Amino acid sequence: MNESIVKISMKDENQLDCSYAIITKDLSGVVIVLRKMECGIFDYSELRERRNNFKYLLLKHYDSEKAAYKDFLKLIGKMCTKSKESKYFGVHINEDNRMIADSFGARMINEDEKDVYESRYIEFLNCIVKVKNSLIEL
């Protein structure tokens, strides 16, 4: 069994109306960003670079802010237990891992639903660009 040193730091960005957690395992890391009813997981190294072609590893749309916050905390816990060889910390799988989480459960988003959630998606990505800039300044 491989051991890793896990470090977690969390920050509320009141000016950006979001919260994020940075989880690092040895030399790898992810950033989990919560903004209103969206939560996304991103590669920490990729976000810190100044490129704008970053991609989420997981993005969830929720039907309430309360559900989003609860899942944000769960995702932090899950990332702490993931192997450093997992698709989040190791080699990333090129997939569209975008989901909808509602009272019926979580499911992959379909093409029609992408249109419905488009404005929320764009708003969330604009927030990520601002979070990305604050990560660089840390």
C-alpha cells in the first residue's frame, strides 16, 4: 500500500462569491471550487499555470445551494481518500465528466441539458478564471 501526505487548505472568496479547497497529495493536487449551485474539480497545477485552456475533471450542477455545499464537503473527503494514481491525481482521462445532481440522484448531463445550464456554466467558468488568478497570487 502506498502512503501519501495529504494537505488540505480551504478559502472563502467572499469577493468572488465562492469557496475552494486545495487538496495535495505529494506532488499532485486538485482544486475543488464551489459557487452557488455549481461545484467543480480542477487540476491544481493546470489552474496555477497561466494558460486558459484548463478543463474540469468533474463539474456538477445542483438544484439547491444547500445540496451543492453538502456535496462540496463530501468531495473534499473523497479526494483525501483517492489514490494518487487515480484519474484526479494521476493521469487524467479525457472525458466530459459533467453531471446534474438533483433530488433523484446524480447523472451525466445530456446535450439538451447542456443548453439549459449554459448560462450557469459560463458564469461558473468566469468565476474559475478569477479563482485561478487568486491561486497564482498565493
